[in-house]
Amino acid sequence: AKTLAASNVASRIPPYKGLLRKLKEVYNVLGRETQLTLAEKILYSHLYSVEESLLSNTQSGKVVRGNATLKLKPDRVAMQDASAQMALLQFMSCGLPSTAVPTSIHCDHMIVGERGADVDLPASITGNKEVFDFLESAAKKYGIEFWPPGAGIIHQTVLENYAAPGLMMLGTDSHTPNAGGLGAIAIGVGGADAVDAMVDAPWELKAPRILGVKLQGQLSGWAAPKDVIMKLAGLLTVRGGTGFIIEYFGPGVHTLSCTGMATISNMGAEVGATTSLFPFTQSMMPYLRSTHRFDLLREVGIYALLSGEGNQLLRADPEALYDEVVTIDLSSLEPHINGPFTPDLSTPLSQFKDAVKINKWPESFGAGLIGSCTNSSYQDMTRAENIVKQASAVGLEPKADFFITPGSEQIRATLARDSTLETFSSAGGTVLANACGPCIGQWKRTDGVSKGETNAIFSSYNRNFKGRNDGNPSTMNFLASPEIVTAMSYAGSTIFNPLTDTIPTPSGNPFQFSPPSGLDLPSAGFAQGKPEFAPNPGVPSPDHPVIISPTSDRLAVLEPFAPFPAGELEGLRVLYKVKGQCTTDTISAAGPWLKYKGHLPNISANTLIGAVNAETGETNIAYDHYNLAESGEPPKSGIPQLAEKWKNQGKEWMVVAESNYGEGSAREHAALQPRYLGARVILAKGFARIHETNLKKQGIVPLVFDNEGDYETVRAGDVVSTIGLYDMLRNGGKGDVSLKCEKKDGEQIIKVRHTISKDQAGFILAGSALNLLAKKEGT
Ligand code: F3S
């Protein structure tokens, strides 16, 4: 069996002493009387320079929240297998021998759920072998802890091994905030942001506002931690948390299990929050003990429990002010069912039957799925087990197909040891691999439901967008706690209320479930699981080769982008004028393209295919005004095809767009792909902030119309030169820029604005942020 290397153990304890020192600096800058929330304490104690990030705001009289740009140094990075590919390829291009912060990779997204772990896992490993081999080999070379396929879902593995009160980490997955259940600030980001931390470049975040959720009372009966976030999602809606960190406080916090708090934090992603977190509570100590994290337990004990100023790090100040406060009474909370198609359509269980009738939702459902990163704790599973035992005792079997996804090998092995899995299997349940499976669309349904067929399923997962689980946009996915999903699976009916309704047993007697009971933690601690699922030691082996086949169509080494030319840009072609919304999904579509995430040339064939042509109203139809056909007409083609044609002709180009260009996600492919195909400038009415930063990191210049009306006049076929851009870049972002636009009927000067900082000017001149770093490293 592999044992944890000493270096791994040390890297799993946040640097509490240093954080406390930084926190003192924070109070010095903000004023000793300042009262801080826990989120602020953790974030600000991870600043590179407290003065640089906080002082200018306070001196100018601005409050930090919502204004300051924080330059942060996270403690660690975690990546899932799909997003890790491009992040690693970018990291490799810097030529560093190891990652600057402890990093881990988790192979969970590419494993199918179909017939059960024993069959599905080997098949998925074979199907994705080249990707797993690449990730493992790169992990060995750079000292990254590699959790192989079958080891578990990233967020569950992080909770069990890396999450810690006061930790700040980045994860390349939306549900990274799961670690907030153990008092960490854990933020979901794109691969390029993870690379910032891995190369020790400051990771920038606009100081979030803090939304306080005050919990009162105590859960009882059927109500579960999941219901807290299901109710909150209904109150806040999917956008309500944007720009906020959700911080839980109040007496109810101290009644929750650590894993229950993780479930609640996990789904903060569903309301758009930057992250969610809980303060230190006593329930964290037995969780750390059960997961065998004794060194961390000792440290947390010192900083959380002993008296003195040290214990101020892991809790909010008594008079801390929140920007907004929502109160939830746990004692009166009832189970909720959210969906279909959006996680904020929240219905209390007692009203769900009526909702089904009113909305004409299906009255039967075909599958109940429990587990996943959201809800596979010991508490969740033993409460579900209790429901199954109640039903089995009276001879009932689930009417719907019943699937169980353990979140990690540790939880699977523990549930196997304690016979919980046996209970599920004997009742007809299928235990899937310790991986995402149906939660990320990797579900091969075998129940004959065809695509387009309206049907319903219940899951204890976190997301329920159309097509999320089985690729069928007509599948209505209702979210609920594992115990509710399990109980309802016995009725197979959406109008069954397990709290009040009965099911006839085989002998004809009506049976009603009692409220479930379970255990927060296994009395014998967690089992370690199979040794082959343990991670490698996080020690770099510089001579280890990184395995990428030159003939692979899924992986390709990244070639550095060319630096900015020594002078103004001239002869830029307008590839496309986009009409309306242009999200990162419009620029780099997901779905089947995800397969090519590690192969920039191949995935670039989806560039902008969702964009609407402002001049013709067509989608993904571009016209080559610069290479007219014999008829004199511009030939038409798909956008990526035209971009590639120009790339091969050595011609650079630009895109013209409307407001909020690049909204949606931090997907770095949306910046990498246009850059790869030859884009130099994006000219828009406005940009989504994260995408604008990503463009600059990849060496593309984002420019904003000074006069939005000029959007109307620029057309495909114009030839554009920059005026003042080169000088502005050389002056570290200072100076005016305009564009000279040569049109068929004359010339036009367009005034533009930009937000390019000194650092970012350096990225653009070098060709990309990573080029600049590689130059500094002398590679
Ligand atoms: Fe995402 Fe996997 Fe959880 S898909 S939501 S990390 S189970």
C-alpha cells in the first residue's frame, strides 16, 4: 500500500502562523476597530501585499468590498480531469520544474455510469487511456498528487484530504466551494486561473461582497442539510449570489454535521456565489479525526480552540457586518424539491403534488439517483440506507431504477465495510463508480427512454439544466435530498409524499415511512479503501517523460504564441460582427467538443459557431470579402473555417461584438482558440470581466467602443489599423488608442477605450502571460 509521503502531509496544513501575521497587517491597514467577516479574514490573509490591495481603496475613502482588486496567493490548487488538460499544457509551456503551490488532479469526469462500477470503470479507463496517461505522467514530473480514475470525485476527495479551516484554494470546477463546509475559501475557476497559482503569479479577484445567511434552530425528521440550500436557491435565484461570498452564521450552524455544511456550500454555485463557507464548528473536529487527519486536527485545535488572539483567524468578528442577511429557521424547514431544468425552482414537499398537477409534469418517474459530490456523505448514505431497510422489511422494492454514486473510494470502502452498499444492492440498487457519471451527462440509460421523450428523474445531485444527466433535453430532473429521492423511488411517483402518503405492501397493507435516521460519521472511522486508488507522492521527478502521442487527436503540446509585432497592427481583417449575446459557450461550445479540450487545433474548429452574424442574421456563416470569388461575391463558410484559411494566409483578424462579450464562465478556451486562429483584437461595446482578463492573458487586445454607435458602422470587409496601441502597450497601459477603419467608401477613425494594466501590457507584448513568465524563467 502507498503511504502518504511526509511532504504530502505537511502540504495539507494551511500556513496558520503566516496567515495570522498577515491578518494583523490587515487590521493595521483597515483600522484596529474594524470588524471583519470570516470570508474577509481568510481572503485578505492570503494577499500578496496587504497594502497594495487594500490601502489605495481605504485612502480614497472607498470600501474594499465590491471595489478593491485583490491579488491573492492561494494555498493549493485542485483540478478535475477534463479541465486539467489545458491547464497542464499551459503550465508546461512555462518551463517550470514543479508547481509553486501543492496541486492535485482528480480523474472523475470521464467515467461513465451505466451498469455498475465493476464494468463501467475499466471501460472508461480504456476509452480515455491517453488522457489519463498524460495527466498521470505530467503529475509525476511536476510533483502533483494524482488521484486515478475510481479514486473519487474531486470535491469529496478534497473534503476528505485537503480542505481545512482557513485554507484558500482554487479548483477548476464550479462546485469547488464544497470545501467551505470545512471552513475553507474554495473558489471554482478556469484552467488559466489555476495556472496563475501554479506558477506563483497573483490571482486577481474583485473583492466580493458578503451575504450572511443566519441559521437558527435545528433540523429534525425528514429535513436535511440539502434542504437549506434548496430553500436558499429559491429565495436568491440562480443569479442572486453573483459577486457575493455566502457566509453562514448563527446558532443553527453549530447543529449541522461537517459533511452537511459541505453539501450546503457545494450548491452555493447554483446561486452564482463566488464561494460559500462556514465558520469553525465543533463538528469539524470529529470529521478530521474520522478521516485520519491528526496533524491538521492538532493545528486547528491550537488556532480555533485555545484562547488568545490566535483563535480569531477561523471565525468572524462578533460585530462583523454583512452586505445582506437572509435568515433560515432550521426547525421549521421542510424538505424541498427543486426543478425541473433550473435549481432555483424550489417547491416545499407539501406543495409538490399540486405543482406536478398544475404544471402537468409527469406523474411517474423512471430513476432515482443518490450520491455524487453533493450528497454522498456517511450521514446521507446511512439515512438513505435506513429508508431502504424500512421498505425491505415490509417486502417493498423500488419502482424506479435506483443508482448510488459514492463520492470517493474512502466513503465507498466504509459503506462496503458497514454493509450499507449490500443493503442498497439487495434492494436492487446499482452502485456506480466513485466518479461523476450521471451527474455530468456520462449516463448511459438502459431503460429505453429515447432522446426527446418527456420523462422525469429524481436525483440528489446539484444541477438540473436540460440534458445535464442523460443528454436528453426532455428529461425533467428534480433535485432533492438523498433520503427523499430514495423514499420516492419506492413509489416511482412524483405525486407521492413520503411524509404523509402510504404505499401498499405485497400483502396489501398500507405502509408509511418513518423519518430517516443515520449516523454523521462511522463509529469505526473511515476505511482507507483500495491502495491502488491512493495518490502518488507530490514530489517532482524532473526526468519523468510527459506522455503525449504526436498522433493523438485529443492532446497536443501548446506552441507559444507569437509576440506582438514591433509597431502598430496593420491590415487587420474584420472576421465577423456578432449580434447580441456572445457567451463563452457561443465562442467555444461544450457538449461533444469537450473531448478535444486538450487539443487546441482540434477544438478550435468550434470557434464562435454559436455567434449570430449581425449583417445577415445567420449563425456561423462568415463571408470572405478579402478573397472574392470569380463572380465578384465573397465566398461564405463557417467562422472557424474562414479564420483558419486566413491563418494559413498569414492574415490576422478581429471580431466586432456587442455588450458583455464573453459572459458565462471562466473557460479559457474562449480566449485561446481565437488567438490560435489569428485573432489580435476584439472590439466590443463591453466585456465580461473574467473573459476580458483571459483575452489579455492570451495576448488578444480587448478594446471598447468609446461611442457605442460606431458598432453600427464597422463591417466585415473593412481593413483596420491601430493608432497608438503599440505606444500604449510600451507605456504600461498609458495613452490613447484609436482605430483607422478603411471601408469601401472611405475611411473612419474610431475612438476606443481599454482597461489594460501595466502587467497586462507586458503579457500582450510578450504574446501571452505564459510567454512572459517563460522569458523571466529564462526558458
Ligand atoms: Fe460536478 Fe462531478 Fe459533482 S460533475 S457536480 S463534480 S459529481
